[in-house]
Amino acid sequence: MALLAAFWAVSMMFVLTPGADWAYAISAGLRHRAVIPAVGGLLLGHLLATLIVAAGIAGLIAAIPFALTGLTLIGAAYLLWLGIGLLTNPPVPQSAAIAPDKGWRHWAVKGFGVSGLNPKVILLFLALLPQFTDVHAAWPVPAQLVGLGGIHILNCGIVYLVVGYGSKAVLQTRPEAAKAVGRISGAIMIGLALVLAIETLSLR
């Protein structure tokens, strides 16, 4: 229990750090009925990272420079594309009567791309999760990794829902502030994309 509590605290520290996931949750919060599918997509991306680490594939990817470079650049390009969209066309609060409904799948797929195409998430899990496993425990290590990943996903779900619905509640009647927050979110995504790309290309 002490090990699980320590992991929960470390996981929550990472989740509470604003990043691309936060930016996407905020942008979804300003759209009608978009928060739950958007957050669901983000969580699916983290679930994919958990399963990859538990299966041992992450270590293989990390050992192949070209594979990791390609995945990182694809993820950076995707974040850059989303960030430019938010910067040039920031979301504004819309009522159910006038809000265009793109469907839950649209938001879920984009959310999955934000977290699932980010190799940093996989590498973070690869570096973090094994530290909280015990080879002498009753559960095998892969099962422990999945359990720890589940705790992290639960933390993500709680925080991202609060961020999404919180942004909607706070900015619903403040369209100009909502636009400013949307542009800031876009700038964060662009900045993260550039950092990912520069770091990757400088290490080649």
C-alpha cells in the first residue's frame, strides 16, 4: 500500500503539470458536449502507452533510434497541426443551439492522437512504472505495470475532466477570455511540438 500511495503521489504530480493534454481538455471544454469524448481519447492514449510498456515493446522502440525518431517527429507534427489550429481559430463558448456537433468520435480520435502519438508518454512510463514494481509480489510484473498504469489513467481522468469542465464553467460567459485561453493552449502545443522536434533532431 505504501508503494501504491507513493506512485499515486508521483503520478498526480505529473498529471497536474500543464501540457498538451491540458491544452486539449481546455479547448474541448469550450465546445458543446466535447469534454467526455475528448478526455476519453486522451485516456485511451495513456492506456496504449501502459500496454506497450507492460508488453516490453517500449524498450525495443527506445533501442531503435530511427523508430523513436520517426514516432517523435510524427507526434510533434500532430501537436504542431493542432496548435496552429487553436492559435488561428481559438474556440469560443457555444450554446447547444448553435454549436456544430462534430460527434464524439471526432473528439475522441483527436484526443487519442494527442497522448497516443507522443513517445514521451511511453518513455515516461518506461522510466517510471518499473520503479514501483516488486518482483517478489504475488502479481507478475506485467500485471503490476498494468495496475499502476490504471492508477495513472484514473488520475488523468479526474484531473482532465476537472480542467475541461472547469474551463467551460469559468469561460462560458467570457468569449474574449476564452479566445485568449484557446490561443495560449495552441501556443503551448506548438512550443511542445518544437521542443520535441528540436530535441530529437539534435540527438541524431
